[in-house]
Amino acid sequence: MGRLRTAAPLRFTDGDSLRAPHGATWRRGLRTPGVWEEFPAAGQAGPRTDDEARALLTREEEGWLLVPFLPPVTAPLPGTACTSAQQVRDLLLAPASGAVLYTARLGRTQSFLGDDRGAFHDVAHPVRLRPSDLRATLEGVLTRRASAKVTYHRFSGRAYARYATGSTLHTHIHLLTR
């Protein structure tokens, strides 16, 4: 039995990366906003569109990985703040059929060494969520973590949650999918 194909994201944003099975990395917005270019060989390989990137991710062959843009901790999370469970319940998620959850952690040592973003926990196997699961997850973060920040950025098709436990800062990116 083959692996599940990657869910197709509704939208991409500049700063997203695609990792090819052979090791090449494509970045969106590397030199031109909205365009995928191979890094570091941007001048040698032709650019790709969002539709081409989406097609690569949903192919039957294994290996293409999406690495979403991870906002630095020194900047506010993108989007509109959600400060109550009711605001989360009222989010307009259509036409999304679900979401994939990417989690990143930034520890004290990483921060001391100059890392301002953290590292993804397991980018190869993001958790798939139904819209109801997405809402429940965001509501849970707001309920359990008094200092949590939750935002929804409709333009990029993402919801974000950020909170600290002990000396580790957690950032969750919920990427809406088709």
C-alpha cells in the first residue's frame, strides 16, 4: 500500500518551501513575489507557479514535502487575532475541506544561539484535521493556555497558534487544504 498523498493546500505564501525527493529546494518569493524558484540555482531552473507546486505535492510518487513559512517570534503572527472560542467558531474556513497541522518548537538553547523561528517537529508527516478538528484545536489552545496567541490569516489560508510551556515556545501552523 502506498503512502497517502499530501493534501493540496488552498494557498501558498512567500517564504514557503518545497523539498524535492532528490534534495533540491524550491522557495516561493525568493526573488519575485508569488513565484517558486529553485534555491540556490534560481537563475538556472525555470520558475514554477502555485498550480505546478500543488501538482508536485499531490503526485502519487513519494518525496515532495511542503515546509510552510514559519514566522519569527519577534514579529506578530499573521492575520486577525482570535481571543475567544466564539471567534474561532465563527471563522470562515470555506472552501477548505480540512487542514494540516505543522508544529514547531523554539527552545532556550536555540534562542540563545540566535534562532528566531524554531524548528518543525516532523514536517514529513503533518497531522490532518477536519474543519471541526481545527476549530476544536484552536479553542483548546485558547482555553488551556492563558497567554496563547491565536490568529487566522484568510489570505494565506492559515491559522496560527503560539504558546509557551516551560522554556519552549510552540508555534502551530494550520494550513487549510482542498
